[in-house]
Amino acid sequence: MQVLIVGGLGGQIGAASKIAMARGASVQLAESVTTALNILRAGNRIDVVMADITLDVAALIDAISQERINVPVVACGVGNDVNGAVNAIKAGAQEFIPLPPEADLIAAIFEAVTEESHALIHRDPKMAETLRLATQVAKSSASILITGESGTGKEIISRFVHRKSNRADKPFVAVNCAAIPDNLLESELFGHEKGAFTGAQARRIGKFEEANNGTLLLDEISEMDVRLQAKLLRAIQEKEIDRLGGKSPVKIDVRILATSNRNLEAEVNAGNFREDLYFRLNVVNLDIPSLRERPDDIPVLAEFFVKKYSEANDMPLRPISHLAIQRLLSHHWRGNVRELENTLHRAVLVAGPDEIGPEAILLTGSTASAPAPSPAPAATEPASPAPSTASPSSRASSAYANANAAYGAASSAYKPSAPSPAPHSVESDDTSSADANTDNVDAQNTVENGSGTSSLVGRTVAAVERDLIIDTLKHCFGNRTHAANILGISIRTLRNKLRQYTDDGLAVPAPGDGHD
């Protein structure tokens, strides 16, 4: 672990350094916020920053955030300086260490703030085969293209590859190409010299240099501008990069992993992605199966997320009922593992005191009452949801409103692949059949009346598109990435549309789920 101590820590810097080093950490010292930022900009690997609260901790944290330097900050100060501690936490410090420091407390805080939640939970044979291939190619230096639907866990697989590689003890650096504007992404990747452009007040090492001798993950590579793709191609081929404003190239040794939830071959054919770059990245392709293609993973992931969010919300750990598992297995999971995680988080919050029953499984979309999958889930993919003329938000509302009545159709679906206690016997809920019949009648009436699109007559295409985008965003609880995937447009296009709607004075759902 690499620790950067900023300031004098009230005269306790020596004691804090000794404790950190005794716990296996390497320590660097910075007298001021400016010096600390220069160390971080230089690309030095830092896992934790310990900052004296007598300094401007807020300015340090703000600069780290603005420059997208991913490092946690821990504030340190004398125990009776309550205001300083509160202000540091409000500014964004993850923890506060009172001085003089205690060895056990520092060790516990280091472990807490640097812990990464990248657990890879699986049971399904199809996922096991994917991981077998990932393990086999991990020790090579070949570039790997990781593909799959949004929410399948592509970044988790990339970290798995890094841990299994010969570079496991070197840096792993991830860059989300969809989240950074095009005019900033070049500087983010390749770095810049002081004065290279307006606002470049100091030299900044880019992600390529930061990941030198390690692994660089280019997340959502399909969103990268074609002009920048050419510079990326040269960096991969020549193993050297040019900083913005730099006078000479910089040699690098980086293993490239790239992810995409789009069909890159189709993007190449459409002229949106360079063919030569595609072949450079796609030396090995790891295609992550969707959650509905690996149903045996659903029960074990559900138990993992229930435990995780029970602890996070300081709630008792309750078992998941057999009917709740059956209800999960009957869903289509368009959002894959990410959608499952959100569903179980909600379930933990709304479930009864004794167990997590099916009434707590609040599913989005129109598949809540879908037919149960085949008794052999590993071999059969659950049926896709039936088309609907209702808006995404209305379908979601319907699914929530009928959560208790919709799960009966799945009463005999769950067949675990590993031995488990015998499930409770249950009877089918007739209410679900009645609801299904009502839905069928409504759908038939819609067809007979020819009203599927008649309500759109007289409206402009722009207005219809706007309502569809807003409804889809509400359906996804504000998650831009998931909404763009459903709409079949790029995240950049979606954000441009939302910016336009906001400028026009329309209410746009706030980003949600932490994936935007």
C-alpha cells in the first residue's frame, strides 16, 4: 500500500509514518496541498491520502475530484478539533483519524477505505467456462476485448483478468470513455504539459503512464471519438505516447483491456469505429453471457446481495424464500446483474421481519407475470417479454402495483444446480391467473380498436421521441447507461438530448444507481 501524508499532523507525522510502515505501507510526505497535488499528478501510485485538517482539505479533495484522480482521502487532526473533523468529512474525506494515532485504528481505516467490492460470484457452468478462458489468456500480454450486455459485469471480469495476469502486483487503471467529454479524454489518456491548453496549470501524467507496467482498462471503448481512436492505435502499436504539448514521445508498457456493450463489427461497418483498432483490441474476445443465459447464478448472487445490503443498511440478515427465488428466475433481467443488485437492495429495505418473500421482489418492466422458465434452467433461456404499447414508466408502475399478485405463475420453476434444503410446498396464486387474463383482454381490445398508435397522430416526432426518452429514463430510475442501452442509442446522444430538454425548461430525472 502506498500512503501519502500531507501536512505535519500536529507533530505526529513521525508516529503515523511508523505505524503505516509497520502495517506494510510505503509512505511519501508532502508539506502542502500543492506539493501533494504535484505528486498525484506525476502518476505516482497512491492508495490513501492522509491529510492534516489544519490544511485546506476541501481544496485538496476538490482538485482531486476535478482532475479525476481516483484516491480516497482520510482526514487527521487532534481529537478535540470537532469542527475541523466535521468540515473535512463534509468536504468529502472518507474517514477521520484522531491524533495521536492508534495502530489498530489506522490499520482498520486503511483496510476499509481501500477495500474494493469486485467479488466474482458464480455457479452457472456457462459463466464458469467464460472464467476458464479468461484465466487461460490472462498471463499473456495480448489485448482482450470484453463484450456483453450492460450490467453483465465486464469491469469485474477485467479486474479478474488483471489479478490472474503476470502484472497483478502492478497498477490497474480504468477509464470510462463514455463518461469523459471528447475534448478532455485525450488529456486524460495521454496527459499534458503545463500550458498545453487553457487551464493546464501544471504537468499531468495521463492514464497510460499511470498504468505503466500494469493494465489499462478502456471501458465503453465504442464511445470514443474516431479522431482519438487514431492516436490510441498508434500508442498500442508503437508502445509510446505523446503528452499534449509534449516535445518527445514517452515509452510505455501497458496491457490493454477494452469493454463494449455494442457490436463493434457493426460499428466498424457503420464507420463509427476504426477497423484497424478493432483488430488490435480483439486479439482475444471474452463475451460475457447475460444473466438470463446463466440462471444458476441468480440464487447465489441474490444471497450475496442480500448479505451485502443487510450489512450496509444495518439490518438483520433474513433468508430469501423459495417463492422469491422463483420470482427472480421468472424475470427477463434486461439490466442483468446490475438490475438484480438493485432489486435485492430494494427487497432488503421493504421485506418483512422474518424473510424476504416474493412481495418484496419489486420488478421493473412487463415481465413480472411472465411464464416460468423450463425445469432445466441451465439449458433453456427464459422467454422474452411480450411487446407492449404502454410506455416504459406505465409498465414499471403496473409491475410495482401488482407485485403481490404476479408471482404465482413461477411456483414450480426453481431447480437449484447444487444440493440445498427442500423448499416449502406452495400452491399457485389464482390471482395471478386472473391478472394475466385481464392483461390479455386489454391487449386484445387494443388490437381490435386499432389504438396502438392513433394517440400519436397530431404530435411531432420530436415530441414523441422526447416522451419516450423521459419515460425510459424514469423506468431505469435515472440510470443513463441502462436507458441508452434500452433505447438503442449511444450514451453521448442521450446526454445531448437531456441537455437540450433541460435547456428547454423540462424536468429530467436525476442520475441514479451510481452508474452514470
